[in-house]
Amino acid sequence: MNIADYIAVTTLTFIVMEGVTWCTHKYVMHGFGWFLHEDHHQPGYPHVFEKNDAFFVVFAIPSILLFYFGIRPELNFMFFIGLGILLYGIAYFLVHDVLIHRRFKWFDKTNNQYLKGLRKAHKIHHKHLGKHDGECFGMLFVPFKYFNKRQ
């Protein structure tokens, strides 16, 4: 494989991770993993860390393993799949924890329509405090209606 192939594998993995995240959020976090995700839907949760943060570890494990096996015996495509997962995890952290939930006050005053749309979609997701009847399970790709300036 050449450098263009590695870039393509990393990019494709990043894009596929949105689908993986959507499915995990809808069917695991709002399904049998609700016991870990529930505190995330409670307004004013008073702790720095949530049980929900365990999902970061769950997603980090395959990335770490792919990095490990992606350099043995020499650099191979698995390393770049792991890199795509890592880059998506960084994007997820920045969008979800920093921009939307403001666990860190880094992007408090954004006027970017895309970022405002992501924030709006996630607010709609969180209006449902329970496990059922949720909507907007994606993170970086959400329905176009949330980007409407008139809303």
C-alpha cells in the first residue's frame, strides 16, 4: 500500500465511525448499555466524570489494538484503521464534550452554522430523559433541518 491508500483507509474509517457511533448510541447506549448512559441524560449531573465516559474506553480498545497489530511485523493498514478511529474519537470529544456539553469552555462563542446545527440536534436528543423515544443519535452528520437558520 502507498501513502494515498493509507490516507483513504484513515478517511474511510473516520466516516464509517459515524455509522458505528449512531448504531452504538441507538442500540447499545439506549439499549442494554443504558445503565452506563443514563447519567448522561440527567440534567445537572454534578460530577466531572459520568458512567457514560466508559464508552470512550470501549472505543479506545480497538484503536489501541489496531495500532499495536498495525506495526507488527511492519506498518500495515490496521494502523491506519486505528488512526481513523482515534481521529473520530478526538472529533467526538471536541464536538460532544467541548462544544455541546461545554465540559470545557473552549468554544463558547461560535457563530458557525454547522456547529450550531450539531448543538441544536443534540439538544433535541437530550430533551428525552429516558431510554426510549430518542432521536438524533448521530454526532457529526445530523438531519439538515437542524441547520435551518430560522429555527
